[in-house]
Amino acid sequence: MNKYFKVTTKTIVATGLGAAIFMLLFMYVKIPSPIPETSFQTAYGISAFFATIYGPIAGGLIGFIGHGLSDALQYGSPWWSWVIASGLSSFIFGFAYKNTGVEDGEFKGQDIVKFNIIQVIGNIIAWMIVAPVLDIVIYAEPVKLVFAQGGIAVIMNSISAGVIGTFFLIAYSATRTKKGSISKK
């Protein structure tokens, strides 16, 4: 378990960069959905990418800080239930860290499937359980509305993380030296 929660200078730098990119994408690169206050967010593809490379701590902080700053700048204060859910989903994405061959230059077949199973589980937990329950508890939001928002968020964020995250991870893994490709003479 230690391998998932090791914080290095790279983790801290990746968190800052990832949170800034997440915030900007969250604010400006989104497609509204027919359900109020929900959009297709490209930011989750980026948080999935960073979380898979740098682990759950970086992923969780990227989602939490990026979403929190975006809400604060756009609306004056964060909508905490969804900020927490963003952090949690991105944290869970980080469990693909060390479970895929991205750093070894291998991100194909089984690794893509593993990554996508993990990101879908993260999205389901965050958007079908955490966000709606916190919306009801914190903000007394209508039950039907928050579960409708959660359902559409699961679908859209899973597509974002699945398509954008997978694309960037394939591209990134292609830049890594493949295991065993360099030999001693």
C-alpha cells in the first residue's frame, strides 16, 4: 500500500500543474447536458491521466483543488459536495498507478481495461453515492434531482476519463523506455 501514498517532489509539482489544468478545463472546456448544473467535463480525463502516473494523492488533490478553485472563481464559493466527489473520484483513479505498465512503456490491452474499470468504479462511487448524499445532507437538495445529476455525471465523467485519459496514457507510455529494451553489452 505504501507505493500508492508516497509523496515526492514530483507528486507535489504534478499536483500543482494538474490542478491548474483541471481548473482551466473545468471552467472553459465543457459541454452542457440536459440535466441542470451538469456538463461533460474534459477535466476528468486529465485528472485520470495525472492520477495514473503520479498516484492517488496527486489525483485526489488535483480533483479537489482544481474543482474548488474553479467553483470559487466562477460562483464565489465552492459547491462542497461536488468538490469532495471530484477529489474522491480522482483519488480512486490513482489506484491505476502501479497497476498498469504506463511507466514501463506498455499501456495496451489488459492495462487499458484495468485503468477503465478503476476509473468507472471511481466515478460510480463519487457521483452516485458521495455527491448526491452530500447534496442532500449539506444543501437539502431534492433527491430525484441529485440522483439524476449523479447518474449523468457517472456516464459523462466515465467517458471523459475513459477516452481522454486512455488517449493521453497511450501517448505518454509511448515516450517511456520499454522494459528490457535496453541491454548491457
